[in-house]
Amino acid sequence: MKKIICLLSLFIFVSSLPVEAQNRRNQNNKQQQAAAAARAKKAKEEKAEKEKRDKINRAIDSFLEDHDQNHDKSVSLEEFVGGEKDAAAAEKKFQAHNKNKDRYLSKTEIQEMLGL
């Protein structure tokens, strides 16, 4: 009787080994798939951020191209008001966006002014 119980126990133990191995393989596959999905999501988010930054930079560059006459990457009051029909309104707008009061609109001030 002891031999039969031992043989049955051994049989049950040996037959369960492939099931456990398959479960571990499935778990590893799921972990790998989750990691791949996380990498893909991160890459997509990084691409969206880069596109957003590029769009902002293009808008600022376009503004500078239109207003920055001396090509110093900032816009002075004279450069800003120069091409505007309503000089008083343009000066008021310039002063409102010139946060550091240095008499020049920097790229960050231009970005804020453009609402980007």
C-alpha cells in the first residue's frame, strides 16, 4: 500500500511540473507584453511632446521673422510697434507681455503672448 501511495504521489508531482512551467512562461510573456506596451506608450507621449514643442518653436520663429529686424532673437518695443496700425494699442500689448520690463520680448514672453 505504501508503494502505491508513493507511486501515486510521484506521478502527481511529475505530472504537475509541465503545468507549472507553462504557467511561468505565460507569466513571463504577459510581463514582456506589458513592458512593450509601456515602452510604446512612452514613445507615443514623447513624440506628441516633441511635436508640440516643434509647433511652438515654429510659431515663435515665424513671429520673430516678422518682427525681429536686427535678428537678435528678441523683439524690442520699436520693432513690435513698427508694423502695427494702432501704435498705442500695440505698445500697451507689448508692455503687458514684457514681464521682466527689460524693453524686449524674449521667446518665453512671445510664447505667452501668442497663447502657446
